[in-house]
Amino acid sequence: MPARRERPVRIAIVNDYELVVVGLAALLAEFADRIEVVELDSKLPVASAVDVVLYDTFGQVQGPAVDVSSLVGPGQAKVMIFSWNTR
């Protein structure tokens, strides 16, 4: 059995639409013992040290032109990109 983390995974949700940001945070609230939503960013860069940045590319640059390093902010966060575009 894998070892349990001592603290929840800290995440930032990055999206241009406040409704999406707030909606994702609400969906993740049920898992507060494992996931801590640290930032809800609507059109702002990540300012906190987090473990994961959830980034929705809808309405943004698509494909290899995405500047992932600009999303991370302080620290060494992993970036998870979700999108409607599969190319």
C-alpha cells in the first residue's frame, strides 16, 4: 500500500473564466483531506508555491506555443493542462 501524504496536494486553478475556476474548486472541495485549493486564478499568474497547476487552455494559445514555465510561479509545481482541443 502506498504511503499516505502528510499534507494535502496544494493546487492552483488557472482559467480565464471565473465560473470554471469556482466550479472546479467546488468539485474538489469534497476531497479537502487530500487536495487543498490554494489559488483560484481568473486571468492572474500563480503567486503561491503549489504542487500542481490545473490550467485550462480554452480561449488561450494552443499546442506547443503554451508557455508552461510562466504558469508555475514560485516553486517547482507540475502543470496539468486540460482542454477541449485534442491536437
